[in-house]
Amino acid sequence: EYQTIALRKGVIIATRGFGQDLMSAEAPTADVLFAGSGTYSRKHYILDGADQTQLQEYTCTLSLSNNEEIVILGLNYLTKKVDENCIGSAGTFTNTYWFDTKGVIRQSRQSRMIGVENMQLQAIID
């Protein structure tokens, strides 16, 4: 069985093969996240245990953390760390993104649904 994660410039927009999947997401662009401030809405379309799609809506706020140096496959990257804090009727979650100086998401911890551990992703190819 295959498992896939669909990304739009490093932002998770869908998953398949994980059981309860994120069928699609209306998520911010990497450019919006890179700005590091602002409030917006986010929508997740989740496949529930009965194979029905459920809409989960969130209000999200961005905040900057301290810059951080990360290492990916032996390469050091000075990054701008941005937290995305989201609140909705299904619960709350926080996504964290590490952007390099070009605005590329080099590393992230992202939620695909409430109650499931965040996925950690790293960009290893330019």
C-alpha cells in the first residue's frame, strides 16, 4: 500500500494512504507564511472513519520565532522560523516552518488533522 503527501511549495495540501486522510486543504501559500504575521482562515477536508468528507475550518495566526540554524544532510541553513497557530471547532494545532534566506521552506512540522502526530518534512533537493 502506498502513502503519499501532496505539497504546494512545501505546504501540505493532501495525504493518501494514512487512514483518515486530508483529502484537500485551502491553506496559505509559502509567501504568506514567510511574511511571518497575519491572520487568515484555513479549511481542511478530512476523510472520516465512514469514508465521508468532513469540513474543518480554522482561524490561523502567524508569529515569528527566533532565527535558527538547522542541518539537513550535513548542510547548514540559517533559517527564519515561523509558527502557524490555528484554532477551530475540531481543536487547535500549530505548524512550524523553517525558511531559508530565499524563502524556501527547508524544514517543517505540519498537522494534517487534529489528534494525529505532526509530520516532519525536510527539503533536501534544490
